[in-house]
Amino acid sequence: MKTKRIFPILLTCAVLGLAACGDEKPSTTAGPAATSASAAPSSAAPSPSAAAMSDKELCTAAEKINKDMRAKLMTVVQAGGDLTKKTGAILTELGDRVTELAATAGDGKAATALKEFGAEAGKAGAAADPGTAADNPAMEKASKDINAACQTAGAPTTF
């Protein structure tokens, strides 16, 4: 029953990915630009200053990571293959990147929620069935906490 929750997530990602592809069609370099764009945010998102970030800056950077990881998930879904293994790797990377980002911030609500989310995403990514493992109350609570803290900070997120 829990595995049924991963499919709506994948479907949402698919819709977001298709919407993004729709914007790229008018461009004459849609193919190469998409490949370059996927690689660029990975190195750019965690680069905010080493000084403690404000919650708004933290949330903006976290949302960039979130969007990058959704794009990776879309690529995996479209390519097919072993979704379990690939989803696990994506969740692990998401957890690592979010945890690394949260370490650059203070002890605010957004940073605390990102640390919790990063730990849960890492656990889910390492599980035998990442989709089922990600469907847990702790990860859901951390997602809601991130979204609430970031909304308050003026930089809404969609975790």
C-alpha cells in the first residue's frame, strides 16, 4: 500500500518535467541546454556563503536543490530501468545536499527542518525499497516543517 504513494510523487515530477520541457521546445538548443542545465545546478546550489545564511537564503538554495533533484528523478522515470536503485541514489544525494546546505545556516526553524529531512532522505535512499522508506511520518513532518518555515521566511518551498 505504501508503494502506491511513490507513484503520485513520480507522476507529479513527470508533470513538472513535461511543463519544463514545454518551455524548452521553442529554443533551438533544447537538447544540449537541458543536459548542461542538469549539471550546472548541482554545483551551483550549495555554493551560498559559508557565513550563517538567513532563513530566506537557505530556503531559496534548498528549493534549487529540490528542483534539481526532481529533474534528476524525471530523467530516471523517463529512461526507465531499475527505478528502485536509481531512486535510492537520488534520495541519498538529496539528503546529502540538503544536510550540507543546512550546515551553512544557523539553528533556525528552516535549518533544523532541513537537517531532519536530510537525515530521513538519507535513510530512505539506503533502504532496500526507497519509495516505501520515504513514505514515513518523520519525512512528511520534516517536509511540512521546511515548507512552513520557508513560507514564514518569505521563500516558499515545495518539499
